[in-house]
Amino acid sequence: MSVINSMLKDLDKRQQSHELENLNVAPVQYQAKPESLSKLPWVLFTIVSALLLCGIVYSWQALSSAQLVSSNSTSSQLSNVAKRDLALATEVQSSESDAHLELAETSLVKASAASMQDTTSISKRARKFETESVRAVTSSDKTFSSIQLAEEPLSAKLKVIASDPVTSSVPVNAATSVITSDTAVEPISLVVSSVVVTPISVKPSSMAVTEVQVSNEQLAQRRYRLAIEAENQGLLSDAIVYYSEVLTLTPVMHQARRKLAALYYGQGRLGSASDILIKGSALFPEEYDYPFLLARVQQASGDIKLAMSSLELIPDESQLAKQKWTMQSSLAQKAGKYPLAEESYRKLLRQDPHLARWWMGLGYALDSQLEYDPAKQAYRQALSADGLSQQAREYIKNRLVQLGESE
């Protein structure tokens, strides 16, 4: 059985092999893959690359922003430190400059002391010139020679009185040249971050220009105030300029003319003072201050005849009559015109009959004309009145003895 089974198995195998050989085997055809499957890796690669690039860009921007913030904060800190250092250096330099300025001002005050004394002297002379224009000139404490009432020029009688320092007209560049800084401030480097400034639009405002008419009188008043301020500060040259402008604008301002003449007189510019007063007297003949002041200026210049002529312009009815007679008596004695001196003293005695110096002056004028009896009577009146010095009394007593009158 086993043999039969084995034979049957061989037979089956052979039949199967023949069947397999007889089978028509169709040729195998390899189908190509779709095109979409071949592009898929590239698409994925592109997407991944784009995502990676976006991540890199975002990271770079974040890092740049962090660095910019850090740089700005550092710059701000450095700027604040630099500003504090600069303020400290400026304060140090300012304190040193103030110290040098004080030293410079002290030296300037000392250096200008002599010039200030001259300015003070001129101002004192000018003020005394104005003051003495309305007061009597003669003195009662004079000897025989002083009876002639020889008035010395005011420039010889004035004493310079030290006063408080006033503002000097020393050039400012003198002080500037003294002020030098001993220390140099090193330059400080500043790290300043750029700041964008947005301009603010300003709306144009409407403005109307109105023309204001200023009269010559108003301008003159302004110049007069400036002249007063300059004179008070010792700036006499500026005061002269302002007073001159005042008279150019309004010649009727008599106070400005008198002050200008007084300043010229104080500076010794007698010619300029005479011109100002002569012009004022010509423009305003009823202003008798001008001829009186002109006579004083002419007397100071030594021209006695012109001074006496100027006094003749003042009438005896004016308020300056007493000052006129006082000055006229003195000038007449200097010129040897004793009748005119006698007349002046008699007019003075009508106003002040108890004043001893007028009696003494009258006695001298009569004595010089060889009228001894009236002279002795005038001398006796002088002795009986009050106001004579002991030296003047001794002179009168000696003169009375010489005239043959015993004590």
C-alpha cells in the first residue's frame, strides 16, 4: 500500500507540474507611482524650512528689542551721570568765578578811588554853585582886607569830602580782564540717545501795532529823569548829554539849564557855562537867575566888569535884589568903584539895618572916598550891632583911633 500510495503521489506531482507549465502566465507589468507621491517630501521640507525661518526671524527680533531696551536704559543712566557731573563742574567754576569777581571789584574800587574823588569834587562844586546862587556872598568875619569882600573863586574854597562810593564809569572790560579762572574744567563726553522731537504747531497770534505820538515835552521829561539819575550816580558826562538834549527839545526847562551850567562850572568849563546862561538870558529876559549866575561865572573867570554889567540886568524890584546888591558891593570894591559900593550897602541896610557887616562895609566905602565923618558913624554903628568877630572889632577900633576918635 505504501508503494501504491507513493506511486499515486508521484503521478499527482507530475500532473501538477504539467499543468503549471501549460498555464499561460500573463506578463507582470510594474505600475509607476503617482507624481503626487514623489513631490510630498519636498513640500514637507519647504514647510518645515519656512517654519524654521520664521522661528529664527522672531527670535532675532526679540533679541534685538531686548538689546535696544538695554542700550536705551544704559544711555539714559550715562546721560544722567554726565549731567550731574557737568552741573557739579559748572557750580565749581561759578563759585570760583564769583570769588575772582569779588577780588576784581575790590581792586577796581581801590583803583578808581582817585577818579571818584575828582567826580565827587566836581559834583560838590556844581551843587554849591546852585546853592550859592540864591544866598548872600559876603561874610562878616573879615579884617580890613576882607572888608573888600574879595570873593575867591569857588574852586579854591571847596574841600573834597569823602562820600559813599558811587557807581563809577570805569569800563567793564577792565573788570573782565581781571577775572580769569585758575582751574580748567575737563570736557565731559556725553552719550545721549537720539530723541525724536515732534514740533508743536503754534497758531499765529494777531498783533496790532498802534502808533503813539510822543510830544517834545514828554521826551524832554524822560531825558531829564535820565540826567538826574546819571548825576546822582556820578556819571556827570552822561548827565551833561541828557541835559543838552532836554534843552534842544524844550528850551523852556529852566531847571535843566541851571543844572547844566552848574555842571560846566563844576568841571571848570566856564566858557560853556557862560554860553548856556547867555542863551537862556536872551531867550527869557525875565528869568533873572540867568544874569545872576552869569555874573558869578564871569567873576570866577576874573572878568569883573562883565560881571557887574550882568548884574545891571537884574532890577531892584526882583527877588534877587538882595543877592545882586551883595555881589555888586563886593565887585565894586574890587574894581575901586566905591560910590557904587556905598549905594549897594545903603540898599542892603534898608532891608537889614541891624546887620553889622553892612555897616562895616558902608564905613569902609565912605572911608575909601575920604568921607571920614560918615565913615566913623558907620563904624560906630557896626560896633553897636551884633555879628562881628573879635578881629573885625579890633580893626574898627584901631581905625577909629587913626581917624582921631579916642575910645
